[in-house]
Amino acid sequence: MATQQELEVRKMRGQAIAEHEANVRRIDENAYKVHSQSGDFEYDVLSTEKGWVCSCPDFTHREVKCKHIFAVELSLELRR
């Protein structure tokens, strides 16, 4: 389980991603592509019955809310 401090760091990194509109691409109402901060590729962020999931190693190995999920959520808030 992630500590509150670790979640805050992920949220801040997600905010940095979301600040550049091109970093978060909507595929459809349940799927997004989010640009990696460390390379020239994208991760899949999907809305599922269990909530958001991401294809990044942080989410797949630790099963915690990652910066890419935060980026999608923040991007959705900014667009409202």
C-alpha cells in the first residue's frame, strides 16, 4: 500500500503530465493514451468496473494509483 506522501508525489507528477494537453489523448470514453515522462512512448489508461487501470510498471507491479491515472483524472477536470 502506498503512503500518503508517495501518492502526493504521483499526483504532482500526474499534474505535470496533464498540464500539456498533448500528453493525454482520449481514445474513447473509457480509454486514454498517456505519454511517458521517461521515454518516447505511451501507456494505456482504461476505465473498468474496478476503476482506472494503467499499463505502466508502477501500476502493474504495485497495484497503486500511478501518475498516468492522476494525469487522466486531472485532464478530465481541466476539460470540465
